[in-house]
Amino acid sequence: VLKLQFNLNLVETFYRKRREGTAAPARTTNYKAMVMFKISSVETTPIDGQKPGTSGLRKKVKVFLQPHYLHNFVQSTFNALTAEKVKGATLVVSGDGRYFSKDAIQIIIKMSAANGVRQVWIGQNGLLSTPAVSAVIRERVGADGSKATGAFILTASHNPGGPHEDFGIKYNMENGGPAPEAITDKIYENTKSLKEYFIAEDLPDVDISTIGVTSFGGPEGQFDVEVFDSASDYVKLMKSIFDFESIQKLLQSAKFSFCFDALHGVAGAYAKRIFVEELGANESSLLNCTPKEDFGGGHPDPNLTYAKELVARMGLGKTNPEQEPPEFGAAADGDADRNMVLGKRFFVTPSDSVAIIAANAVQAIPYFSGGLKGVARSMPTSAALDVVAKHLNLKFFEVPTGWKFFGNLMDAGMCSVCGEESFGTGSDHIREKDGIWAVLAWLSILAYKNKDNLNEGKLITVEDIVTQHWAKYGRHYYTRYDYENVDAGAAKELMAYLVELQASLPDVNKIIKGIRSDVSNVAEANEFEYKDPVDGSISKHQGIRYLFEDGSRLVFRLSGTGSEGATIRLYIEQYEKDSSKTGRDSQDALAPLVEVALKLSKMQEFTGRSAPTILS
Ligand code: G6P
Ligand code: ZN
């Protein structure tokens, strides 16, 4: 009775305030649907294994379907943020639309209401790409002037989706970037001792397919759920960065042809708006651009192995395509933060891509016309960017794998463009890597290089841009060998063996000369360690490096994202300055170093594998 009385008082206060005009301004609020809810505390017990990485918690859907599983994680996150920050907060909740997202959104809405969140913002149909979430946190202003305080992003990135595949959830902070380790550690600690969570069980499900605001009344006041257009804020941001007019001219030129593959991921929701509606590309240039819960049964990872349809269309497959391949092709992953860029019958390595974007950004992209604050790459990414930074006299940073390290530099105004070999490229416009941004950056460079060529003259192609870049800066031949699902113990032993070898460089060089006499000497060998120049934190054991006198590198790393066993990644790179030698086949050019890497590490002995699972 007391509770009912309390709730009635609340409704009364709300309507009085609204009559008096002191309540938040009404939007398309559905007041008729204003339902009063109460808060329940549900008893729970800790669940093992809820340790989020920087990319959040990723597990099979069936794991998330266990009773209390998602609830425990969400409550542990709220507790880690502290009630003070959660009460009155504006939270973004959305993701790549994979299977279980819709159910997860309803649960998170109910738990947000119960934890005192003021409002939840949802992209229509629960769709927001990871970069769009970052943009929404940073840029979107609600009708009442509010800004988002954080976001739950529902994605397992490039992992397959569907009832038997992966789901994931991660929390992003007020700066638009992933929660730092201090928070993710705290979340994990909380999951280990959680006893109860809060939920508004009687809150009806919210229709997330229709744009508008639904208001509810709770013991702590009004609670709103606003469903908004998934693309508008992001499109607006892109238009403020790039010269859409010049890209439009390029896309509409008869000399140019374009193709984009969203791999059935959330990028499709942006591709149509940006490439077709804004830039006038033909609808037929979009492949797999309707987001699907199971990504069409595919693996939504934009690389030469998984983006099969695009690879074939671009003339890179084994069989010749029926039509002449387009001049430019690109793909993004499930949540649209990764990208792959292709030219006609031509693959641009992610390491080259970021170097070429950095080399051309100031001329080709209005956002950078004032100059670059600095550039950065992850350690295993090739040194192509280093050469550009040196040439242009730019601040340069080599950071461990993981986007969060770039975020710190960006927040401190030290970095404008950055990238990773793992198909991530981005800039300080947000705090996540950004697949569509990378495509627009490449289209901008193409538009800039061809600004006088579109009417007469020959098109300067993607391949031309890359080969001209190599001629100027030299080429970093690059390949990556992945050994997936290796026995975790064996992987550790291999890494320990490599570290042990590093104790004596003369011995290392003796072994190497015994394998191949035609590779240069190892000048330095170590385990990569990084001291963050902003917060002073130190990250150790970030990969084992063998640095050769001629600029070649071998890097061995254990993947931080694998879900079964261990994945060993071997990165092999060779620098060629002589422009008469930059046109070789990459695997040929790297053959001596590959042989050295495999024999030096005793790869087959340790792992039992005679070949990598994936070679890229
Ligand atoms: C995710 C992160 C990237 C990182 C990649 C590395 O995609 O967002 O920043 O480069 O994982 O994955 P790995 O499996 O090599 O640890
Ligand atoms: Zn992703």
C-alpha cells in the first residue's frame, strides 16, 4: 500500500511539474504508456569466467542464456561505475544486431531503470556500429540538453553470430572509448562476489523498432527510453570530417567504380545512407548490406579469407569474375570498426593503409587540414607508418595491441591518425577504430589524386597510389601466420623458449646463419614493453621481437581475443628501400625470413603444426 501511495505521488508530482513547465520538455513522449514500475532485488551467486577483455565479455550465446548470466555482468558493471555515476545517467545501449541483442537490450533497459539511470538511448532496432556508439556518446545532445555518460555495446565484433555462435557486451566511457583496465578489473572483481542485482521486472518491453520516447515512472523519478535513428549522428560527423562533394564527384565519374561489402553486419545501416543516399553510389555497389542476426551464416571479418564475395568481385579470387572488377572495394566487420581496402585485383595491407592515409591526410581530408598532431601504430603493425612520420616530421608512437592505447594519446591531443595490422584504422574523431571512416578516407585520397583527371586523363587507381607510396617511402613486405587453437601449454613454452634465446644475440645470429645465410643480423631482441606517455602505466609482455639490422622484424605474440586454446601470431616484415625492388610478390620476398622464423622458434616441434591455420 505504501509503495502504491508512493508511486501515485510520483505520478502526481510528474504531471504537476509538467503543467508548471518544470519537468523535462516533452518530446514525442508516449505519456499514455507511462507505466509505473517497481524495483526488485534478485538474489544471485557469482558466475565464473566473466572477465572482460578490452573488447568486453565475449562468449557463446548459450553461455549468455544461462540464468542471471547477463544480469550479473550488467550489475557488476553498474557497481564498478558506482551508484553515484549511474544514478541520473544517460546510457546508450545498442550493437551490431547479432542474435540475442534484442533480448539483451530489454534486460539492460529494465536493469538501468532499477539502478536509477535517467534515460537509455537506443539506435533503431538496437543497431549502432561500434564507431557510431562512440560518436553518439561524444556528439549527440538529447532534446533536454543531456549528453550520454556511457554505453553498453552489444557485439562480438568479427566473430560469427547466431544461436550457436558468439555474443558480447562491452562498456564504453564518457570519452567514447572502451572502459580502461581499472574499470574492467573492477567489473571482474564484482562478478566474483555479486549477491544481488536490481531489475524493474514489471517494466513492459519497449518497442525498439519505432523512433520516439517512452517514459516510465519509478521510485526514483522518471525513466525514459529514447529510440533514435541509428545513422544520423554518425553521418553528420562524417560530413564534418570529409569533403562529401569531392567524393561524390569521384563516385559519379564514369571512370570510377565502387563496391562495399558489410558482410551482413551493422555497417549496412550506414553504407546505404552514406554511399548511396549522400554520395550517389549505385545501390548495386552494396553487397550484404542488410544487417542479419547471424551474418548470413558467415564470418563477418573483413580479410582475404572471409570476405570471399568481395574478394572474388575485385578479381582477387582464383576464378576470373564475370564482370570487370570495380576500381575500389572495401568491407567492414560485424560491428563496423574493422575495414579492408582493395583496389582492382589489388590488396592494400592494413599497415600500408594507415601509412598512406597519414601521408595524404592533410591534403585530402578537410578535418586534418591544420596538420596532424601525431600518428601511432600497434607494435606488430609494419613500420610503413614510421617512415611517413619521419619524413613528415610527425610525433610517432608504437603502442601494444589494442585500441585503448591510442585513446589515451588522443585524449591528450597527441595523435590524429592510427592503425593496426588487424584491419583497424581510425582517427581522433572518436575513440574506436572506424571502418566506414577508413573507406571515406581512401575515397578522399582517390578524389584528391584524381581531382584533375576525372574529365580527361587516366584514373589514378588504388594500386597506383600504393605503388607510388612505395616508390617514395620504400615498401614493407609483410605477412602474418596464425596458429589457432594451439594447446595453451605448448604456446607458452614456445614463447618462453624465444625469450630464453634472446639472452645471447651471438647465439641467435649463429642459429639464423645456419638456417639462411642471406638474411641480415639480428641487432636487437626483446619482449615489447610500453610505458604510456600519458598516464605512466606500464604494459609488459606485449610480444617478442627480433629486430634485424636491415629493418626487418619478426614478432611473436599470443592473441588476446581467441576463444579456444591459444592462438600464436607470427608477424614477418622486411623493408625494401630500393624502388626497383618494391614490386615483388610478397610471399616470395619474405620466404627467407619465414624459413628463419619457423625454424628459429621450432614452431612445428612446439605446436605439432606444419602450416598456419591462416596466412595473410
Ligand atoms: C581487437 C582489438 C584490436 C586488436 C585486435 C587484436 O580487434 O579491438 O585493437 O588489434 O583485437 O587481436 P589479437 O587476437 O591479435 O589479440
Ligand atoms: Zn569489430
